[in-house]
Amino acid sequence: MSTSSMSRKVALLFAITCGLAVANIYYAQPLLDAISSEFGITHSSVGIVITVTQICYALGLLLLVPLGDLLNRRWLITGQMLISVLALIVVGTAPTSMVLFIGIAAVGLLAVVTQTLVAFAATLSAPAERGRTVGMVTSGIVIGILLARTFAGVLTDLAGWRSVYLVSAGLTLIMAGVLFRVLPQSEPRRESLSYPQLLRSLFTLFAQERLLRIRAVLCLLIFAAFSILWTSLVLPLSAPPLSLSHTAIGAFGLAGVTGALAAARAGRLADRGLGQKTTGVALILLLISWLPISYTPHSLLALVIGIIFLDLAVQAVHVTNQSMILNLRPEARSRLTAGYMVFYSIGSATGSIASTSIYAYAGWNGVCLLGAIVSATALIFWALTRHVK
């Protein structure tokens, strides 16, 4: 495979692999009740399963993703996926809660293979197609996040919660084999850095690249808004007067998928030099989306429209961000991706904690107001920094 172009089929393969890998850290969310019952973990403590996964994912961003600038990515990607298969089997067969936590920590750590794939996809793409390719691959990630809960719920109903991780292990093993055949054997000469130097250079990149700092802040804000919606959405939907089932609530993820797919085109606009305009339009749409979302208790149609707008906006900015920063330093694409995605983790965690706290004090209107404030902050920040390219 030439480094000057990347076929649509290979980009789609990358997107599917990314979706499958990132879903592994979201499967546990609808399974907490089942895990709590089986291992005798109290409901107040079982949330640590999610916390451990997210902390280890953040560690993986800092410790594993930069290796893509140092090692052969073909071996790095397939190696991480094979170890991930073992971790998923450990979770799916865990006899005790301690073994479960060890397995789930490894799953979170290794799920960062998605970001190595994004950086690799950018490297394998022709400059004129880089944004389109990054858009397709990152759409796979967002779709994986949104559909993970639905997939986990259906499999749990059919064969128990352990089947979710065992089926994922089988699919991951198949994808690792396919990728090993498809990925190129040789790559351009890599950085001659030691591992500690590689990690230190991550901070140097932030100091030197103003565009990276700006786009990282936008990343934090848009994913805080994303988490504010998706973390707390189950609360008004499951409460009276709506009182929807978990299956029905999970189906709203399909509306988010629609928005994510539509946003894949944002990468093409970035390829044409329209990254800043695309960001501005998307952030305006993000702010507007909270108006229909605020009508959730009265209209599920308004919620669906709001979800489509919000996910379209978040994904459009995310794709544009990555398209722009991955052009800064071709030799440091894995480190650029790692540094950028740390802000994704911070934003997601902050949004999750804030939304549930606000809901307890101010209800759904408070959550929507918080989301609108975060979105307006992102829009103002973009307006003040839009001249930086």
C-alpha cells in the first residue's frame, strides 16, 4: 500500500477496528447492575469499574500512543490488539472482582489503539485526502461509543454480561489478523529517540505549537458538552412521565450515529482549507442544539433533533481539529494525537461529573443550561483564536 493514497475500503477497515476497540471501554456502563449482583459489589461502589477503565485509557494515551512515532505501527497495532483479546477474555471469565478489575484496567489501557490507528491513517493518506480519511476513521470511533451500550444490552439479554466481552475478544482477534495482512510492511524512517525522550517531547510539542493548544482546548469543551448530554440523558428518560425502558433509551444512540456519519464530510472541508469556517458553523449548531434538547420531557422528537445537531457539531469539530493538528508535524503524528486526546478524556470526565451533580440540584433545565454555557464558551474561544492556523 502506497503512502500517497489510502483506499476507501482500508479507511473503512480502520473505522470498524476503531469502533470495536473504543466500544470496549463503554460496554460496562449498561452492565453495572449485572456485575454488581454477580460479584457482590455495592451499587455505590460499582461505578469504580467505569473510573478504572477511563483512568487507564488516559494513561494509555500518554504511555502507549506516542510509541507510534518510535516503533513499526503494523506490529504495534496488531500486538496491542492481541493483548487486548487476552484482557477481554480475562474480564469475560473473571472468577473474582479483583481479576475483573485487573482485566478491565488492561482493556482501558489497550483501547488507545484507536488513536494509533487515526495517526497511521493520516500518514497513509495523500495530503489532499487526509481530512476525508480522518473523518471516516473518527466516525468509526464515535459510532463505536454510541452503539456500545445497545450492543452490550442486546447480548446481555441473550447470553449474559460475560458474553459481551467474549464476543468482543473474538471480533478483535479477527480484526487483528485482517489488519496484519493489510497494513504495510515497511514505513518511513522513524524518530531516533529513547522512550523517555519521546514522552518528554510530547510536552515540548504543546509548548511549540499554538494551534495544538487551541484545538486541545476546543476538544475539552466539545467533549464536556457531549458528556453532559449522554451521561445524564438516562435520568429524565427513565423518570416519570416518560419512564422509558433501557432498550428504548439505548435506541437514542442511533440518532447520534446519524449526526456522526453526517459530520464525516467535515474532513473534506478541512482538506479544502475551510477548517476554521467549519469549526465556527459547527459550534453555533452545538449551542443551538440545547434548545430542542431542553424540551426532552415534553417532546422526544425535539430530543432526537437536538441529538442529531449536537453529535453532528461535536464530530465536525473533532474531525476538523485532528485534520489540522496532524498536518503540523508529520514525524510526530502519534504524539500530537496522544496530547490532543488527553484533553478529550479531561473534557469527558468533567462533563460526566458536572451533569449528574447539576441534575440533582436543578433538574434537566439545569443540565441544558450547563451544556449551553459550555458550548457558548467554546464558540467564544474559537472566535478569539480563529486567526491562528
